[in-house]
Amino acid sequence: MSNEDAYILDNDLGLYVVADGMGGHAAGEVASQEAVETVLGMVRRGYAHVEAFMTDGPTPDNVRAVQRLLESAIQAATYMVFAIAENDPDQKGMGTTVSALLLMETHAVLAQVGDSRIYLVREGGVYQLTEDHTLVAWQLKQGIISEAEAALSPHKNVITRAVGSRDYVQVDTHCIEVGPGDRFLLCSDGLHGYLQDDEIPPMLTLGPDVAVTRLIDLANARGGRDNITAVVVELS
């Protein structure tokens, strides 16, 4: 099995991204790598918006500018992956999830496409900050199925939004306040599919490196059949 996940962990920019690729002939690997590199490049080029946010604070204009920066970065990745696939029959139909976190001292902006996730652990509680773009999540939201039915659904892996499957994708973005002691987990479904939410806080108290190792070991021990990627970020 080839690893079709890719990630960014850039403490200088405060940028953290997990991408889980899909597609045959290792196309998923191409999609996820292209996506994270494009997002990184776009955030670097537009970093003046982040600096303005940190200098002047979270004014409505500054919040919108940073949200637009992350959204534009993921749209650029979408166009890039789609264009590559259009030009190579072996990579036709490839795509990737993208979950991105941009930290700016007192605030963070998140952007989401697909079913990778970002969790926040704060004061012992755990909160899923992103919404899964899957058929099952949509059915749950609409009240079509119950939590119990969702757990057994054969459609768990049907993604309703992906980067690269078309030349445009709707990106969820939002801004939250953050503070010392907050911990974040970004992960692909190869991890969160084998994990209970309440297992996350005690793991993350072990520190980023140990936490990542323990989380991946746990998913594998429970029969992990997918690529597993985890990024842990801790605010001091």
C-alpha cells in the first residue's frame, strides 16, 4: 500500500496541514503532495495578511483577509490537482482532503475540505473543529439516519467534497480564539476512524512527539487499514 497522505508542520509560519489523497496508480499521493505544497506556497506569498492580523488584531477585515488567504490557497491547490489529472489519464479523478490550521498568537484560522479532521483539546475537553464532508455526515445532519446507523453505514468513506476532483471546491473556514495550553490534533481518517474522542486528551498531554507515536500505534493495533497521519500542535 502506498502512502497517499501528506502533511505540513511549519512552526515559523504557524501553518499545519494534513491531506489524505485518493485515486489509483499512486495518483492520491500526487494529489496530496501537490495540495500541501501549493497551500504552503500561497500562505508564504500572502503572509502580509497574517502579519497585519497579528499587528492590528482581529478586526473584521483582518479576519476575512486571513480566511480568504487560506481559502484561496486551497482553491489554488484544487485547480492545480485538477489540471494535472486532466493532462494525465493515469491520474484522472484523483483528489485529496485538506485540513489546514493557521496559528496567529491569540487566534487561529481553520480551513476544511473532506474528512480529515482538526480537534482542539482545552482544559481536558476535546472538540472537533471541522465538519466531515461525507455522505454519512450529511445524512446525520439532515436527520436521515441516527448515530447508531451512521456507525454501521456502508457509505462511511463516500466523500462529498475533495480538492482536485473538479476545478473548484467549497472550502469551510472559520476563526477561533486560542490560548496557552491549547493543543490541536490534525489527522486523516486512517486515525480518527479507529479512535474515540475521549481518548484524545490524555494522549495529547504526553507531548507532540510521544502523542503522535501512541496515536498511530493505537490505530494500527485496532486494525488500521489506511494510511495514518497525525500532527499535534501545543501552545505554550
